[in-house]
Amino acid sequence: MSASVPKFKLSGNDISKSFTFGVNVFSGVNIELHNGELIGIVGENGAGKSTLVRLLCGVLTPSKGEIQFEFSGKSIDREYLHQYIGMVSPYLNLYEEFTAWEHLSLSASLRGIEFEEEFCARSLEQFSLEKRKHDHIRTFSSGMKQRLKYVLAIQHKPAVLILDEPSANIDSVGVEAVLRLIERQIARGGGVIIATNEERESSMCSRVVSLKKSW
Ligand SMILES: Nc1ncnc2c1ncn2[C@@H]1O[C@H](COP(=O)(O)OP(=O)(O)OP(=O)(O)O)[C@@H](O)[C@H]1O
Ligand SMILES: [Mg+2]
């Protein structure tokens, strides 16, 4: 597969985040992701991996420092970051009253993109969900919901995939599907960030940002 993602750089420079005034979850964190890279965020429970993930997605703002995203030579504002990033995490909520297929259709319209049925059908197949696509999400198992999050995260073919606890709730077949997805993302010139406690996952990364628990 030839690279198709334009040149980009996602970076955080000297980032600090505190939720309580004067108490930093972390400080002085630097992170940088370019085309074709897989990087990791590691650290023990409570070290701030999910917090850093939320900062990189533009869901939270840093208390100090800046998150920057350059795409095709242009600097992208935080409010548009979601167009370039696909995120998967166990704490992300789905609209469970919809079927998987309806959710994909809804997400396409919320994102303002065309509902590419063939691409979505193929993605569902890659995550072994095609037979259940017309079932309500509330009837899915936790692993099936997690698999659907992957299908949703790649729907807009994002430049960057950010995966928090990539193998949470999924079985070994699902983990294989995730690994193949990461390979495809890298092959098309995209980038991947994984936040993980699993040595098996962080060892695949070319660089790792290690966070230390501050308490
Ligand atoms: N919304 C919030 N308000 C206050 N404190 C928060 C909030 N979110 C996270 N924290 C605190 O920030 C710290 C880091 O939490 P975070 O969830 O980022 O850790 P983590 O590295 O992802 O941990 P885990 O491995 O358990 O997923 C913790 O001390 C947590 O209590
Ligand atoms: Mg976390």
C-alpha cells in the first residue's frame, strides 16, 4: 500500500497538566509523532497516560505548554483536531440505542463526511462484526463494543490513531485485528500512539514517553 497521508507532525512541548490548582499530574512532558511512526505512552496506574491522550486529542487543554498539529504545512486549531485523529479507549461512550450500522451512519453525518458503506462493511469484517451490524449496540458484549470503537475510529481515515489501552476487553483474535490495523495505518503513512501498561505493546513502539506518578 502506498503512503497516502500528507506530511504531519503532532507535538506536545513542555506539557504540564493539573486538575487541582498547583498539583501537577505531570510536568515537562515532550512528545512528537510524525508520518509512519508508532509511539507509546507508558507509566503506572494514575501516572497520567489517559490525561495525556485527552490532551493530544484536544479534549483537554494543557495547564502549561502547547499541543500543536501541523498537517500539510498548515497549523490546525484544536477545535478541528478531531477531523485528523481517531481515538479508541475503554471510557469512550457509544450511542447504545443504535445498531452498529446506524451508529456508523450517524457518525459519518456528525463528522460531515460521506457514509462510505463499502469501507465500513470491510472494517466491520476486519473486526468480525459484520454478522451483528444490525443489532443494537446495547446487546453487544464489552469486547464487541471495543471492536466497534476501532471501526468508528478509522471511519474518517484519520492521520493519527490514538489508542488508550488498545487490548482492553478484547480476545486474542481481536488483538490480531488491532495489530493488523496498526500495520495498515503505518503503511499508509499515518501515525499511531498507544497508551499502555503492557510490555508486549510498548515493545512494538519506536519511541516511548514514560510518565512518572506524581503522588
Ligand atoms: N477529571 C479529573 N479530575 C481530577 N483528577 C483527575 C481527572 N482525571 C484524571 N485525574 C487524575 O490524574 C491522574 C492521572 O490519571 P490518568 O487517568 O491519566 O492515569 P493513567 O495513567 O491513564 O492510569 P491507568 O493506568 O489507571 O489508566 C490521577 O491521579 C487521576 O486521579
Ligand atoms: Mg488510563
